[in-house]
Amino acid sequence: MLARFFQRLVNSLRYGTRLGPLIGRFQPWDDFYWPRYNKDFYRREISRVGYLDRLSETSWSIENARIIVSSKRDLHPNHRLIYETALNLRPRAITEIGCGGGDHLANLKLLLPEVCLVGFDVSADQLEFARERNFADDGVVLHRRDMTEPDGAHGFERSADLVYTNSVLMHIHGGKRPERFVQNMAVISRRYILLEENWWRHNYLRLIQSVLPDAQVLALTNSGALGLLIDLNFGHDSCQVDGIKVSSDRDLQILLRNAPG
């Protein structure tokens, strides 16, 4: 009981206050001991979610790159932002870093059946759960990799037009591990990186600029969610997604500070 109370207190300071980046800067370890974040733990986490996890569980349609679901449970705003950004960008290949149980990739497979989909996760147990839950018939390629390692993206250079992560980078801390995570995403991506995170956990703009100083960062909003779209090649043609065109780094920092945790 005492340990659970302490964990709740620590998490409230990490994710629910402005102390998140300061705590993360001095925290030498990740928020999770990843071997314990197994499929049984993940299955319990899914059961607590009040949103629609998988489009396969309801009927749905697409209208002007907007997903319409018939279920009483809607998509989580963060997940909707990822899917509808992909619908707008129309990439040929999409990669998810930290794919877990594979629900996002399964939904993207339904929404964009012609797109090549790849998922990476540090946990073999999670990948096994993803195959059991979503990919018994293949169609999505899954790999076990640690993207905080210097060579985490080796062999997958420039293999995707859009690389995204959802609520993963926020948990990574210690040394240069967050920087290597972002760098490996950039190695895989031919054009775009999409981050959907708890915006109080890192100084994300400083982190991105330290690794990708020439990239353009665009703030995206959708149904109350906020995402950061990093354009690695923005000088060649215009971005195909509407977003908040911030005029300065200061404006973007203000936007992130005012974002929900």
C-alpha cells in the first residue's frame, strides 16, 4: 500500500507538474523497468482505457481525412491526431517506435491498406502480444530494437516517410538516451517525425534542436491533442498538413508549456 502511494506521488510530480523536465534532467534511469512492462501489464493497461482502441471493433468511415466512428467510445484525441496526420500526409511507408501491443499499426493498416507498416519495440514480450492481438495474418513487420542505442536504427536507414512515437520518449531518461532515440528516428525517416507525448516531461524543443538543428518543427492540434511534426526536408516542398505555424522558438515553448500534460 505504501509503495503504491509513493509511486502515485512520484508519477504526479513527473507527469502532472511543471517539475517534469527538471526531474527528467537529473533522473539517470527510465520511468519503467522495461522487462516488467510485459504483455500481462499491457493487457491490464488496455482494460482501463475508456476510449476506442481498435477500429476493427466498430464501423467507421473517412470524410476529408477525418475519421468518423459509430461507436459510443471515440478514439483518444492523441491517437486521432496520429491517424489523421497520416491520412493527410499519405506516406508510402510508416514506422512506429515503441509499438507495444500494435493497436496503432493495426488501425493504420485499416486506414491506409496500401502503406508499408513497420513496428519496433524493445520488448520481445510486447511484440509477441502484438502478433497475438493484431497481426496473426501478418501484413505488418515487427522488429525488436532498442532505439536508445547508438546503432538502434542500423539496417533501416531512410526506410519510412513518417516515423512516429506515442507516449514513449516521455519515459526515456539518463545520459544521452533521449537524444539517441530522436536521432534513430531521424535515421529511419525520409521526411517526417511525429511526436505525441506528455509535454511536461522533457524540454522537447531543446532536445529536438540539439539533435536536428536544421529541421522545422510544426505544432499540430486535433480534438484538443497537441503533437509535434518534425520536417527533416522542409526546404524542398511544402508540408501537407495544416498546423500552427509558430513564428519563433519562444512561441513554441509557450505552446508546449500551456499544453495539457
